[in-house]
Amino acid sequence: MPAPPPGVSNTDFAAALRKLEAAVGPEWVFKSDEDVALYRDAYSPERDEPTERLASAAVAPITVDQVQQVVRIANEHRLPLYPISTGKNLGYGGSAPILSGSVVVDLKRMNRIVAVDEGRCSAVVEPGVSYFDLYRHIQERKLKLWIDTPDPGWGSVVGNALDHGVGYTLGQYRDHFGSHCGMEVVLPNGELMRTGMAALASDASWADYKYGFGPYVAGLFGQANFGIVTKMGFWLMPEPEAYRRGTVHVPKRRDIVALVEHVNHLENLGLIGMPGFRSPLGFAQAREPELRALVAKPGGPTDEELDRFAEAKGVASWSVELQFYGPEKTIAANWEYAQQRIGAAIPGSRFDDGVSYRFPLSATQQAEVQRVHRLVDIGIPNMSIFAIAGGRTPQNPDSADGGQFYFAPMIPRTGEAILEANRVLGQAYRDAGVPYNQYFSAPACWHYRAFIMITSLPVSRLDPEINRRSRAAFRALAQVAAEHGWGEYRSPPFGVDLVAGAYSFNDHALLRFCETLKDAIDPNGIIAAGRGGIWPKHLRGSRA
Amino acid sequence: MPNRREFLQTGAVVSAIAANGVIVHSAHAVGANAPIALGSALYDDRYAEGRRFAAVAGGRGVATRPLDDGDVTRSYEELEQLWRREPAAIAGFTQFGPMFVIERLALERGMRLALRVEHCAARPDALAHRLTGPRDTLALAAGFDALHADWPGLMATIAFHVAHDDSPQRFSEIATPGLALPAREPRAAPLAPFVHYYAPHAEQQGHGPALDGPLYSWVVAPPLERG
């Protein structure tokens, strides 16, 4: 028998496991070392260290009733549970619990697509449904619907949304929690609750209207531990007639300020999907030793020096890819409008037409698209992210053989904020001894109204020193970011308290409110201790 | 008749090794566990070594499937469906990412990585092969303390002799002197590169395209069924 969870006696643990076996079937309770090892975080930056977060056992229910039984048994024995959907949020903990010794509740077997409504552009799914599953379901039935998928696409639709995961298309769809509509939750006392219109006696309008009547409580179940979500409704995107992409290049470093303003305008009007900012000048460092020397000089380069270099080499300081979805004529006009607007405002702007497609794609077209395009931009789940090569260069030899985790602070959606974040974080990275592309880092735009200055930090399966360095860098960076009002939107397990602690307004009123709720709703503290930085009362001193 | 080492050092093709029975006899000599029956082989055709691995594996009658420019998506989808119906062993010669994906899928389907060989330039002037696998298989490979230039073919052959053994895995390392880490071959018609927001750390730092990491030969297999 595995070692029991903290605070649970061997006798109680054995009794609880027997009851779990009776509830879900003995073959669906995993307690051998070999089976439990499957729930290790494949990207853990604490691998093989005493702090690595490990499960004591796992249980895989297949029905809501079984989930309720699991929760009731856990209450009887004070058994800490850690629910996962498919456990694919690599870089943010994977399938491992935050509290070592927790029993993982693996919901992969609950993989029913309850409903997909083509006319109302919605779906209701269980936690074990992956993006591949939902996509396949839609394709097989030739429904004119798109999903918005993260990268890679093997994860759970429900799990990704609950972790505030993101995708790549239009703003209202790529915020995956924001695009959910109604959920079903097993509460910590084993009771079943639904939110929004799903709370009506008839759930005929489950995925049509989020709020139902009264307080909107669904937000309490994202990145939190107030229940186990067993179904969620989602809004899906109607298949557009066409897609096209265009790229804008601007010459000067400070042109990023105006460029962001205009791109924001386009997106706020619903004319574009997710923009993709980059610095062609930054990429030129690899082939331009003169530029590398300029960047490395004491005090760094001035804006004017970078502009002179960019002009001499004919390289844009910044670029942005714009994505258009809709009727072919409309999106052509929107691209033309974007060129006119930005061209008039930023001298020296250049514009490149990108790919364009009409839908549905034929199989031949899809194969072609797969080789030249990011499929996630057009709602097709894939695994191409794993085709990225090993990730080492002579300048940066750290191995990525153990994966990575992310430092992902949210900053305002302005060009000034990009420049300021790069200045501040550049110094913080230097202090932490981690290289950073200070003058050229561009934000990710997954979340609709804010930028994410995301950077990956390497994890090694073989070299704990790399992991220690990455963890130390994360802690230092998170602290500096918090001092500037930039909080992380997700966190690896070792960082949850640090990240949650940064949201400290009025003596951590938000965290104290969540703890009050936790004590009231889950007095035994059985659900996902530590998730979202929220700990049950009896563990509040320990933290992550 | 040359002995085994002399035979290997001649650079003769490895498919001939099996034909003359050297490995087969060795495998039978070192352990009682039957070899895993492979159903297919996956390979990265951007490397000459990957194509060689596939040629030898295909010559032994299994279906071979190249990745799509290093992308494992299609194979993942096929195996995900196939393994829902029945587990089936598969060999591979890929970069880390595709091996990782297939390994994770295999674990979810009750299978495991039975053999993992990392091919990396870890020794001066030699390509190191770091093997993790069953005792019998490693004992077999250890007989070849210096692999010759056709090591991808030898790896494919060894893949067919991975013992069906669930005992704790062992580690060993052997080398091929005078060789470097395989390099991807330039495409006649280069494809537009994938641009990922989760780019490797090195690329994010403006250091240009990341170097290839190690390559891996591997075997995924169902667990040993005990009577």
C-alpha cells in the first residue's frame, strides 16, 4: 500500500481505498508505485527532489454519481483529493497534485460529448473530452462549427478552461473560461450543483445564457478548489466563410506604441482575431554580430541607435500578424482598412499579404495547410509544438529534455507597457542570471484585453541545478513583476503561494475571502489543497 | 567466419546481422523472456539515420510511418484511436518531442516505454548511445561496445529483440567513435517554418533557431501478461 496522505493514518487510508474500490471498481483505483508514478508532473522543476509533488494514489470515476461517492468517502476519512481532467497542463503542474500525498481524481474516463448544437453554436462536454475528441466529433458530422484549441490539442476542453487556458482565434472564443456557459459541479459535501441556465429544472438552455438569475458563481471553480466540475457548456464559433492573414511592419522602435493602439482598435471592433507581435530586428541578432554588440554594450543601446541599425539593414523594428475571419469580401475590406489606418498613422509602415483560405478545406488543402500554417489559428488541434527542436544554442546550452515552465505576467495592453516591462524584467532577468531578449521581447495576446510577457524557463530531468536556477529566477521575477502591478495569470505548483500573495490589495482581502469560502464550503479541506493559492484551514501554515 | 566484433567493425549492413543469426542467437542466449512483437515503426525522415532505421524495420515486415516534417500529430491521432481498441507495440526513431508524446499516450493506455536510447554527442569525438531498457536487451547491446557507422540499422534490429520484461529497467552507455550527432537535411523546397508562441527558450532570447537536441530510438509496448 502507498504511503498515506498527510494527516491520514495507515488504517484510515486503507479503509478509504477499499471504499473507493467499492465505489468505482477495484481496477480503477491506482495504488501501485508503477501506476501512481504516471501522475508525476512530466515537466516538474522539482523532479527527484524532496519537494516534488507526488500523489499517494489515484481514482478514476466514470459517472457523476461515482464522483459524488468519491467525495463523500474523502470526507469520511479526511482524504485530500486532487481532481484533474486529463492532466495535460504541462508547465503548470500536469497531473500531479499541489499537496503531496493527495489522491488524484482522474476524470479522463468521463469523456462524453453530451451535446453539440450547430444552430446555437454550442457544446456541453465532460472533463475527459479532449480538443481532438470534440474536433473529431464535429468533423465526422460535418457540422459548420469551429473550436478554439490551445497548443497542443491533446488536453481537456474543460480542464483548459478551468485553468484559464487560451487559444488563438477571436477574442470571445480564445478566452476558454470566458467562452464557457453553464457548468455542473460536485461540491465538497458531495452535492451536485449547476450554474447559469443549467440550474433550471430543464437544462434546455444550458449553453445559451451564462448568468441565469442571481450571483454568477461559476468563476469560483476556475483555478480554485470549491468543487469538482463534471460538465461544462461552451460557445463555439460558426465556421467562417474565409480566413486571411496580413503582416504589418513598422520601422522604428517607438512605433510599437502607435501600432498597439491601432491593433487594439481593430480588435476591440471585432475586426481581427488574435494579433501576433514580433520584433524582426530582434530575430536579426542571430545573423548580425554588430547588433549583438550594440545590445551587449554597457547601458544598452538607445532607441536611436537601434533605429539607425534597423534602417541601415532594412529590417523592421516590430511587426504584427493580423488574422481575419468572416466573409471573403468583408475580411478583404477589413485588411484594406487596417492598412489604410496604420499606414496613415505610422510613416514607413509596410504591409505583406499572407495566406488566405476558404472553408471547408478539402483533405488535400488541410494537408497543405498543416505544413505551412499554424493550425491552431484556424481551430484545428494538433501536436506540432512537439516538433520544435531541442532548444539549445551555443549561447544558451540549457537542456530542455525535461520540458519547461512559464513566467507569465499580465501587463497593460499598450506599447509603453511592453517597453517598460522589457526594461524592468530585463534587469530582473540579468539579476537572476537568466538571459532575456530585453530590447525585442513581444507579448503574447491570448487574453483579450491584456498582454502576457510570457517566457519559458527550462526544466531538466537530469540536472537539478538547471531546475533550481529556473525556480529561483521565477521567484525573483514574480516579485519584481508584482512590485510593478504585473501579476501572473497561471503558476507552476511551487509558485502558487507567491503568485496568489501578489494579489495583496487591502491586506490580501481577496485571498482571505477565498479562505473564508473554503472553510465554509469545504470544512474538511478535501478538494485540491493549494490550488489557486487557497489552502484549507488545517494546512494554511504549510503553503506550497 | 569473423567473430561478432570483427563483423560489426567491417561496416556490414545490420540487416545481415539478423540474417546470419548473430543477434538472434545472442538474444536467446542472454535471457528467457520472449521479444516484444512490434506492430509498426515511426521515424523522422529528415535524418538519413531515421530513414535507415525505417528501412531495416520495414525489411522485417512492420509498417513504417514517417513523421510529417517532425510533426507527430497524425501518428498521435492514429495511435490514440488504435490503442483504444487494442494495445500494440511500436518502435521509433525521433527527436525528444514525438517520443514524449507517444510515451504519454502509451502510459494512458496501460503501456510503457520499454526501451529508450538517447543518441547524443556527449563524448569527445564519439556519438554516445545511452540505453535504458530491460536487462536482456542491454546485455545484448552491451556486447557491442563500439557501434559502427550503421548504428541506426543496429538500433532497429535491437528494437525487434527488446525482451518482454517488466523488471526494473537498467541503464548503460556505448559509443560510436568518429561520428557526430545526426543533422537534419535541408529540404529541396523548404517549408514555411512553424512559428510558435511557446518557442524554445533559446529562440526567445534572440539566439536564432535552436539546435537539434538528441535523437532517440525507442520501443513502446504493452505490459507483460503474467499467467
